[in-house]
Amino acid sequence: MAKKKPVATKPTGPRARKPHPVSTRPEAQRRLRQADRLARILRLLQLIQRRGQWHAEAIARELECSVRTVYRDLTVLELAGVPWMFDKDTGGYRVRADYQFPVLQLTNEELIGQATATVTSKAAGLDVTEGAGPTSDKLATSSGKESEEILREAQRFIEVLDLKLADHSRHLDCVRTVQWALLTKKQLTGQYESPYEAKPVKLTVHPSRLCLIKSAWYLIAKTAGEPEPRTYRIVRFKSLRMTDKPAVIPRGFDLRDYFGNAWGVYRGQDSHDVELLFAKEAAEVVSETVWHHTQKSRRNADGSLTMTFTVDGLDEIVRWIVGWSGRVKVIAPKALRDKVVEEHRRAIVANS
């Protein structure tokens, strides 16, 4: 009679094999280690792109890692397609001189947008820095032939003419000074010629924003001791320089909240609901533009146009309404109608 084979059983007791422990390392720690390794590899790439004797020992000292780790990271670069080599003349590793790294791949729409920005930033009043031109040139020379052609041709066919911006040609340095003061968080000081003062006044301010509104550049800034910032037109600065003193720039500053419903840049104390009636011959033209962020329009049966706004202060909108003289009627408020009539009377007297 054949003997039965013993049935295998799982070992028990002290000699039993213990299962492999499941890693308890948090996912965040694993990702952090991956990020550290990626940062080290990118740093290695930066080193071997430089001139110098970057042998394995020197790289290890710079990156604070082992020589073995350097060799592993070099292998990663090779697998990623970066052609490094050991230069016997310098005794160090370097990237092959004729190798070009892939450039940013832009869509046709993005290329046209870049070209438009380049052309726009050349316009008088917007040419406060070198603009987007240098960026377009670099993209054109380092991109493929098709991308280069789109950039060149788009710039040739797009033009910006007669924006009617204030002449900032003598104040470009002021604009750049404000930009750097905001970036470095420094105070500004200078002489400001206000239309409401008999002579220029000396100001020392904490800048909050630089903004282009309607036709001119403005600095929004607050002087020490004042509760609220004020609006300064850049072209009225006779001089302006950045100081070494730190500026307090509010993080939560919101330009729309600051200007509220001002028609332009000067916010009045009182809010007014404005209703205007434009004649048929002006209705189409006036409705082509968004004049104010509260604007609402309604076309009437006779072809005329009713337009409403909510504005803080009436002085600025008066001048705009007068420009439509003979083709617009002020329905409300009465205070605005009276101001428009008075403005017309002054024009009649001046031209009599």
C-alpha cells in the first residue's frame, strides 16, 4: 500500500517567515524625495553647462552628494537625451557644444498673441520698457521655421496707430522707477506738479500700483500719515527717484475697489444713476464701445439708444457727454443735465 505524501502546511511558531512590511512612508515624503532628486539633477545640468573643471568629485562637493550619486544622475541625463561628454582638456564633464535644448512649444494663437504684444508695446505711451520685442526675437531665432515666419509676418501685418495716449516720452524713467520701486518694495520721493497747487510739492510715498487708465499712466500711492492712497499722474512728476527705505505695499489692495464707479480716475463722493438718450444717427457708433463697466444699453423702436451708468462723481462724465453735443439728451439726473447746459454756455461765450 502506497504511503500518502505529507500535506504541506504553513510554518507556525518562531520559525514562521514574517511577511514583508508594508511601507508606511507618507506619499508627501515620497514626492518630496522625488522633487529633491529632480532639483539635484537640474542643478547638475546647470553645472556642466558652465565653463570649469566639473569632474565627478567637484560636482559631488557642489551638490553635497556622493560621487556614486553623480554617476547615477549623469546616467539619468543621458537617458533623457542630454548629450554630455568628458572633456579631457578641462578635466570635467560638459554638455556637447552644438546641442540646443528644446524651446517652448507655442501654438499659432500664442505666437500671434506674442507678436501682437510686441507691436502694441512699441506704440507711443506704451513703450515704457523694451517691451515684448526681445522675447519675440529670441523665440524667432530659436524656434522652427514655421513659428519664426508666423512671428515675423504677424508683426508686419499688425500695426497700432494714434492711440491718443498722453506723451510719456520725457517720463519713461519715472515709469521704470515706479516699476522697480513696486518690485523691490521701496518708497518713492520726488517733486509733483499738481493743477491744484501753486507750485510743485515734494512727496515721499509708499507705492501701491502703476496703472494705465484711459490715456495716461498713473501711480496709486499713499503718503505717511494719510489714511487712504491718492492718484498721481505720471507726467506731472518733475522728478522721481526710489529711496532705500522699505515701502508698505498692501497685499489686498484692489484697483477696482479703489476707483469704485469713477468715470475715469477721480472718484467723487456721491454715486449717481445716469440715463442718456442718444439720437438714431449716434446710436450705432456709441454702442460700439464699452465706456464704463456699469454700462447698460437698450435700443428703442425709433432707432435711438438709451444708455445707463452708475458713476461716482459727475465732473468727468460731463466732458464726455459734451463731445456728443447735439446727439444726446441727459434724462437723469438733473444735476448732470445742469452741468452739461452750463458747459455749453461757457463754450458759447468763449466762441462769441
